[in-house]
Amino acid sequence: MSTSSSSFISGLWRITQWDMNPEQVAGHISACVDLGIDTFDVADIYGDYQCESMVGAALKSNPALKSRIKLISKCGIALVSWARPEHRVKHYNTSHNHIIASVENSLNCLGIERLHQLLIHRPDPLMDADEISEAFVKLKRAGKVAEFGVSNFLPHQFNLLQSRLDEPLRTNQIEISLLHLGSLFDGTLNQCQRMNVTPQAWSPLAGGRLANQSEETPLGRALTRIGQEYGATREQIAIAWLLRHPARISSVLGSGKIQRISELVDAKKFVLDRQSWFDLLEAAQGCPIP
Ligand SMILES: NC(=O)c1ccc[n+]([C@@H]2O[C@H](COP(=O)([O-])OP(=O)(O)OC[C@H]3O[C@@H](n4cnc5c(N)ncnc54)[C@H](OP(=O)(O)O)[C@@H]3O)[C@@H](O)[C@H]2O)c1
């Protein structure tokens, strides 16, 4: 069974689309904390490199929030952007110097002293695990990052990096939902369980597609039917399906609407029985299990 970590994280990837001023972003963060979500997910590249500064502005408008929240950030993807004129080609960069510089920049933009977690955003074919290890040790010693993890890693990539680290990777943030089932069968969730790593599910509602799944599809019908049986919304059932997995998945919720987040947190009340879980899996796969 996995260690710590709550069942929900608030993802701020879409923040630049929310049309909120810093005080409103601070209000959103504060409302999440009131719902029991104290961990927030960002990345250096989100919002074309603007997301972390927006969160920083929000925290500046309400500095008391800083001590109530934990921030996860990521590095390793280099976008072609007006904000990074030196990038000619989209690429990955997990070099020692890039990791250190990226974290320093994240801390500066966010206006905080330390990240709760730093994740390597995607597996880099040029990843040198020894270099990453050296950067992690420096960041930890300097008190700039408390914990480390990865994102979108397959088990062999996770194992390679872990083999060079003195401390355990704490998470693998991966795409998991009823519309994205790969990690159930490719060994990723098995590895999380074996190594007591808490998986974080990004796009747990498939970016909203699960909320809007047509009744014309087997999955849309199954979500509605099982929702009626449990007295839950379809979105709550989609989250309850993740919560039922023994890897103790944390869902990274991407909504900018606090009412929706509140409803999804309530999904904890619905513990799906085994047959309902498989009913949804079969509907999602579009065919019976073997
Ligand atoms: N590690 C990675 O590679 C990676 C990749 C992508 C994302 N992420 C992280 O994962 C987080 C979540 O991703 P996501 O935004 O795709 O998650 P999601 O929770 O699956 O989707 C959220 C989107 O669905 C919409 N939505 C529509 N109807 C909804 C309903 N009834 N309830 C809730 N949401 C509804 C939301 O709109 P409203 O805002 O209008 O509610 C929002 O645009 C991101 O913020 C980011 O932190 C990580």
C-alpha cells in the first residue's frame, strides 16, 4: 500500500484560461484548502511559462496562504515560446544545469522558498540518471525541494532513475482515467504499489470528456446507470473508479470551478463494489474482459 498523500490535488495547468485576477486565484486556492486540498500542481511550462508567475501573484496578494499549501512543480520540457527565445526546437532537457536553473526560476516566480515536490515532466531519451541525481542532491541540501518524483515514466525509466538516487521517488504523475487505461496494464500501477509510490492521475476526467460522455456510448450509459445506483453524478463515479484502485491514486483535479471540485471531493463517499468497477472497465474498453 502506498504511503502518505491525500486523494486530491488541485491542478493549475488551465489557470491562464480562467480569467481570474490574483485575488480571485488566491480565493480559489483558499477555497480548495477549505475543502481539504492543500497541494497544488504546476509546471515551469504551463500557460506558456506564465502559470507559475500567476500563482506567485496570487500568493503575494494573500501571503498567509503560503504556509497552508504545498506546491508541486515540474521541469524537463523545453517549449518553443516567446518566453524562451533561445529554444529553436521543442525538446526535453534533464541536464543538471537545466534542472537547477528551472527550479530557481520556479521558486522565484512562485515567490516561495521550497517546492514540496519536483517532478521530471517526461522521460528524456537523453536522460543521464547520474546527472539528475546530482541535481536532486544539491536541491535537497539547499532546502529548495523536499521530495522528488517523475511524470509519464514507464517502469523501466522509473527504475533507471531510481537506481541512481539515494532517496525514493515519491510519485509518478500519469494520465489515468476511464478514457486512458494504459497504466493499469503496462506495469506502471503495479510498480507504484510495489514501491509504495503514490500515483498522481492527471486529467482524471479526461479533460472534461468524461463529464460530457455521450449517452450514445457504452461508457456514457454505464456512468449514468451506475451513478443512479449510487446516487452520484457521472463525474463522481469516474473519480470513485480511480479511488477504488489499491494503488491509492491521487487525482489531480483540473477544474477552475470550486463547486465542481467540491462535488468531486465528495466522490470519496462512493466506494464502488467490484462488479460496478468492472462494469465501467468493460464499458470503457468496449469489450468484455478475457
Ligand atoms: N504531468 C503531465 O504531463 C500533465 C499533463 C496534463 C495535465 N497535468 C495536470 O493535471 C491537471 C488536471 O488535468 P485536466 O485539467 O485535464 O483535468 P480534468 O479534471 O480531467 O479536466 C478538467 C477540465 O474539465 C472541465 N470540466 C467540464 N465539465 C466538468 C465537470 N462536470 N467537472 C469537472 N471538470 C469539468 C473543466 O472545466 P471547468 O474549469 O470549467 O470546470 C476543465 O477544463 C492539470 O491542471 C495539471 O496540473 C499534468
